[in-house]
Amino acid sequence: MKLATVIGEYPELADLLERAIIDNPPVVIRDGGVIAEGFDEELDELRNISENAGQYLLDVETRERERTGISTLKVGYNRCMVTTSKSAGRSLTRRRWTISAARP
């Protein structure tokens, strides 16, 4: 009882932790999934990319095909490099595009 009177209460911190941490977090933190969905918009977006990496790359490929007009343009899973045929490649500048996203 003595410790409880000395420590004090921190309702703001308790509320923050209540919103941030899921109800039943994993025992080992390295397993992930501790932060609640909806707590941080950027984290939610990165989780979505990680969980749906294949669809994310297809979306990037479609967007870049439309933007560049190169129908043979492909976005590969390895290092997220943009590749295309030799003939279509002539219309691209010699640069490597990378995607800034979390890797799954």
C-alpha cells in the first residue's frame, strides 16, 4: 500500500497505453503485433503494404505503365526494380527506380 501512495496516478499515460497496445499482446515483443490497429495511421499503412505486398507491387506496376506509356514495364519483387524490354527501355532514362516502403 505504501508504494501505491508514493507512485501516484497518471491517467493520461494510462489512456495512451490503453489505446496503443492491443488487448492480448504477444508474450515476445519481437513477434510484433503489439500496437493496436488505428493507433498510428503511418504504421497501419506500412502494415497494409507488408501484408499485401503482391497487390501493392501490381498497383505500382499499373500506375507506372500508365504514367510512362510502356506496356511491357514490370515491377519485380526483388529489390522493387523496374524492368522492361530492350526496345521499350530506350524510352526510359538510365535510372533505377526504387519504392520507399516497408519490405514484408
